[in-house]
Amino acid sequence: MECVSFALFRCATGAGIGGEYAAINSAIQEFVPARRRGMTDLIVNGSFWIGRALGAVGSLVVLDLIFSNLKSAGDLHLSWAVRWR
């Protein structure tokens, strides 16, 4: 069941991020003056990858703490869900 819920939440997250990309790009085109659109688009869409990289580094730290505190291999199935509890 954990794998199914993980897959469903992963799909919902992907759909949300995909919708956010479309919304922010249309908002930039509509509300930012033409001379500043390129730089604004670069900053907004480029900063997503900075956050993605920081999240990856953060997950390495969190997962390292989790794996170092596991008592047995039977506890391993809980490791992915600890972030949401």
C-alpha cells in the first residue's frame, strides 16, 4: 500500500508542478513589462532548479540520519515516509 500511495502522491505533485509552470509563465507574459520579461522569466524558472538542488541535498541529510538510526533491515520500509510524519 505504501508504494501505491507514494506513486499517487508523486503523480499529483507532478500535475501540480506542471500546472504551476503554465500559470507562472502566462502571468509573466501578462503582467511584466516587455523589456523585463526575459530576465524575469529566467529568474523565476531558473530558481526552481536551485530549490530542487537544495531539496536534494536536504533529502541526503535527512535520509542519512534515518539510515544511520535504523535498528534492523525490517525498519527500512518506513524510511521514505518519515519525511511526511
